[in-house]
Amino acid sequence: MEKMSRVTTARTMFCHLDAPANAISVCRDATQVVVAGRNIFKIYTLEEEQFVEKLNLRVGRKPSLNFSCADVMWHQMEENLLATAATNGAVVTWNLGKPSRNKQDQLFTEHKRTVNKVCFHPTEAHMLLSGSQDGFMKCFDLRKKESVSTFSGQSESVRDVQFSMKDYFTFAASFENGNVQLWDIRRPDRYERMFTAHTGPVFCCDWHPDDRGWLATGGRDKMVKVWDMTTNRAKEIFCVQTIASVARVKWRPERKFHLATCSMMVDHNIYVWDVRRPFIPFATFEEHKDVTTGIVWRHQHDPHFLLSGSKDSTLYQHMFKDATRPVDKANPEGLCFGLFGDLAFAAKESLISSDVNRKPYPGGDRRYPIFFFKKPDPTEQFAHVSSAFSVFETDLDSNRMDWFVRTAQLYLLTGKPFAELCDHNAKVAQDLKRPQVSTTWTMLRIMFSDPANQCAPALNHNHSKLGGLPLMNSFNMKEIGPGMGAESRLERGKGESRQDNVHLEAGNSHISNNEENEETEGSEGQAEYMFGDAELDDDDLYSMEHDNQAVEEQEYTLPREAFQLRHEIVDNPSAPDHLQQDKSDSPHVSGNEAEVTCLTPIESFSLISISQPLFSPHLAASFFCPIVREMLSYYAEQGDVQMAVSVLIVLGDRIRKEIDDLTQEHWYTSYIDLLQRFELWNVSNEVIKLSTCSAITCLNQTSTTLHINCSNCKRPMSNKGWICDRCHQCASICAVCHHVVKGMFVWCQGCSHGGHLEHVMNWLKSNAHCPAGCGHLCEYT
């Protein structure tokens, strides 16, 4: 039954668990630890160099959901009493003193959703508190079968509850909406105090064991804040910025300014922070390979041992002396950009003073270094250093973002044909003096526009009537006679005009081309002579030779099955004599006709089709996709995600499949974040709407639930009217004028007070606190 662990160092040790852990807790004498999760519920004994499994509380052939634990706590006064929070909404107590295998003692099923947290009273043996996803907190007397009081947090979810170390009757609760509330267990009808602690859910809170007025909170905004609760208003005294959402926070025993944190995602490490230095951890434990789900100091008076459980199915005991000290690896130099482009640089004084000949920063003036010295503090465990600080200023006009705002407002992304969108956006970029972007839009229109919709210049009047049909379509070459060699190339006279006659079966249209020189570079004509799959110019046509030089010439007659003749063809040579004799000596072929008969198919050519084009003179859109993909990546790497996203939306399916979904999502997220920073909400919503990434489109599809409570009895409103069905009083009373609000009503999401829109706006212009007198710092945005 016993499981032995491996020893990594002298006192740092771990053991493998059967399943991932969700929470851990230790008994009062620090000799045992309980590990709870969805599929594990065991007690381990902490020996000198190993963990030893003592008891498995999951008994029975088919364990119920009561064993699926989201949280666990060991009573600090009764060594045989445990409490667990189940994912099915049950609160279960366990008595380890029972002689039977099943140690379950009491079962409370009053919560309707998952119970996130359970907490025993620190001095009262029979008092248990729970917080659930349903927004309610319940206080249980373990001598009774039902809860003795219920507390409504007026929020969707209660994430943590903790009894105060200072006041016997006070407990703190953290909520999904970013609020922290203080309650008196004797008054379940209304909280004693409430304040907004974080922007986003508050996942955890913990009272300081020594300075009992301090409360630490951690939230999804990646911050840990320390609040002084001894004042009339909660006062933030420390703030620690972490790199991920904070899931657990625990004060370190015997160290007033130290606390441990772990993340609920992304980051697997455990950090110990000194709140006086909030930018770099005091110590780090890096043993876990997956998210750490539970942390607890082994003994309430021992700061050297920390226990942790993780989703990697391991249980660790960390010794503080084995922790990594990030400050030892910290870079002694610092670099930071200011809001308006100023560059600040800090380095060791010795480095700055030894480089006096360094040139100033381009584009700005270098100020004289400013030296900062700090008085030594013998109680502080930080290294004492001095640094030189330099600031490089930049021209404000060079970093203005007016072009970004104007471009976002003027760009058209949908609602018009593709060519018009490109032309409009090119004009916008040109007006904002961004020629490269303008040229890019123009090139996109040329590359991806439908050739049928483009008005190409006609070769002549007769050609324009044919709607842009090519003069000749592709041939398949079997053999090419020797007469097509370079020695038989036709020479044109300077004053010679050229006329090509081609008879088309469809409509029997006659195309006449009287251009003096069709080989002039930059010709706008669409007609080309195409051979096979490769395009050849006239010189290549005349210079082509075949290996077989012994092909005998034969007279060429037009195949009857190829196409029908409407009239008799006259003035054509009976045989292509010009292939073997000089054109000027031939009595049958004139100068103009010689060039025509050069292109007349002989027996070695197979005429495929003339009535219908087999090859479009325009390149397919897919040909340009690799080029456009590189172009979008270039703009994104340069920081212009606006151009990348705009082109992505306008081109649509033409380019979307060429770029992986993760890259598109990154571009969209970056652009939407910039738009929201500049408060371009309408443009941001349009971009989200036009996006095809599922992760982006869902941003506009998330539902919003509004919980409306009566301003008198604080109970949720269950009917649609002005009168509360519980206290039978009008619920919508303006906190400023104290009259019924029958029009537009605005309320604070933090304290739920509100009133007429104009009254509240005028009040908050000169006051920061709620007009109802609750003390909440309301803000109208």
C-alpha cells in the first residue's frame, strides 16, 4: 500500500500521484498532507526523506461525484476533521477517526453548482464556510444537518472565502466580477464592505498571519495586491506584477513581506515575492512540469518548507534554500520606451562613465546622466547598487499615430466590388502620404481583378468589337520543318506594314491588325501567339528548329472538319514556297503576305481549336498568392498589422488559405488591440465581424448576463417591472434625486447603485464616491 518517493536533494523531495491534484492541505502538526482532485483523494505522511501513502479516502466500487474535489481543507484544531468542495455542488466533511473504511461524515447539498472553496474557522471547531459557482456563500454548523446562514454575493461566482485572523466574525470573499467583500457572519443580509480589487475575476485571497489587517488578493489581471483593511476604506499598499493569472496566494510564515503565488495557466513555476520589490521574484521553484494547482506552507511557523501539488501528478516538498534566485541572473542594464517614443536607459555607473565618447542617440539629444543612490537598509536582503540613468528624447511629430486612426476610419473593407475597394484604399493611403501602401493596393487590384471586367485597350477598331478575344490560340507541335530555322527569318522593311488575317469560326469575324510594329515593348494588346504551355515571342517563333531536317514540304489545304468556310479564300499561296526560297523572288507571295504565311500551320502542326480560347492571356490569381503572402508577412513584421489585416479581409478566400490560422489570429488580435487602444470601437467590431477566424468571431458572440438587484432589499429581481416582488418597493430609485427612474437608467457594476444618466454624470464630475454613500469609487466611462 505504501508508495516510496525518490529523493532529489537533501530535503527537497517529491512523489508521483495517481492523478492530477486540484488542492492540498496539511494538518496542524505538519506531519500529514491531504491531496484532493477529480480522481484522487489520499493522505500522505511526511517523513524525513520521503512521502508515504497512509490512507486512500476514495473507497467503493463506484465512487460518487462527492469524491471529485475542487478544494480540500484540514481543520487546524481537530486533527481528524477534513472538508472538501465537490464539483457537483456538495460540501462533504470527513472524520478520520471512524473505524470503517468510509470516512465520510456529513454531506451538504445546498449549492446548485460547483463549490470552489471551503474554509474552517480558525478558532471555532464546528464552523465551516463555503463559496460556490452559483454566487452564494453558506455557513455550516457541523452539529446541524443544514446550513445556518446564506450570503448572496450578487455575482455569478464566488472564487475564494477566508476567515479573518483579526476579527472572529469577519470573513473575506472574492468574486468573478473583480470585487472583494467583507461579511459579518451574524449579518447574512448585507456585506459590511465592498471594493473593486482587480480588473477581472479575483481568484484568491489570504489574510496575513501576523499583521492581521493585511489582505492579499490575486486575479486574472496578473497582479497580486495587498490591502490595508484597518482603515475606513480599503487601501492598496503593495502591488506585484506577475506574468500570468494568479490562482493561489499564501503568505510566508515569519516573513512579513513575503508571499508565494502560482498561476492557473501558462506558467508552471511557484514564485515567492517580496512585496517591497514587486518587479522580480525573491525566489522561484521550477520543479513542476505542468500547472501548479495548490500551495501551502508546511508549518505555520516554519518559513523553510513549501508543499505543492500539480496537474503533472506530482506532490513536492520544496526546501527554500534550494530555490532559484532570479535576482542573481537579472540583467544589470535596463531599457524602456516611453509613451511618446522617448528612450530610457539605465546601466552600471562604471559602464556609463567609461564610455564618454559614445555618440548621442540618433534622432534625439542625450541628457546628462542622472545618478540614483539609495541609503543602505540593514534589514533589506537586496543588493545595493548604483546606476546611471540616461534619457534620449525624440521628436513628438515623428511618432504621431494620426495616420493609423485616419486609415482605420477611411478604409473600406466590404460592401463594394473588389476593384473599387482597392482603388478607394489606395487613394486613402496616397492622401495620407503613404505611397508604398497605395502602390500595394493598386498592384493587388491588377493581380486579382477579374480580366473580364477590365477594359483593356483595343488593338484596333475591329478588335474592340470582339470583346478582347486573342488572335490565335495554342498549337501542339509535332514537327517543325527546316524552313522555320533562323536562315529563313523574314526581314521587314522600315516602311512596311503588316496585316494578319485570321478567320474565326465563331461568328466568322475577321480581325485585321494594321499596327506598324507589334513587337514594340509596352504594347497594350492582349493578343499573343501561344504554343503549347509556353509563351513565345515572334523571334522565338521564327528561330525554332527541329532535329529532323529532312521533312519534305507538302501543300497545305484547310481541313474541312476544322471549320466551315463562308466564302472562297483567294490570294493565298498554293504552297508555302517562301520556306525554301527568298520572299522577294516568289511570284506568289507579297511582302505583307509572307509574314502571314509564315504563321500558317503546316502538316507538322496540329490545330487544336480556334473557335474557343484554350489559354487565357492573364495569369491565374493563385500565381500571385505566394507573393502576396510574403508581402503580408513583411507588413506584419514591420509592425503594420493594419495593412496585413485589411488586405486579408479584402482579398478573402483568394489568400486566406495561404496563411495558417494561428498567424491570422495573431494579426487580428494585434490589430483589434490597437483599435481599442485608440477607442475605435466601431472599426474594431467591424473587423471582428468580417474575420473568419473562429477565435476572433467569438469575441462578438459572447453573451452578457445582467443580474439586477433591488436597491432596497438587495435581493435579485425576478420579475420585469419597477416593483420588487420581495419588499414591494420601487427598485429603480435615483441615488442623486431619490425619484423613480422611468427612462434611461445607469448603474455601477461594482456597488449596484445608480440613477438618471444625467444626474449620475453630473455627480461624478465633482465626486469620486458613490452618491448613495456606500463608499464605492464609481466611475462613468
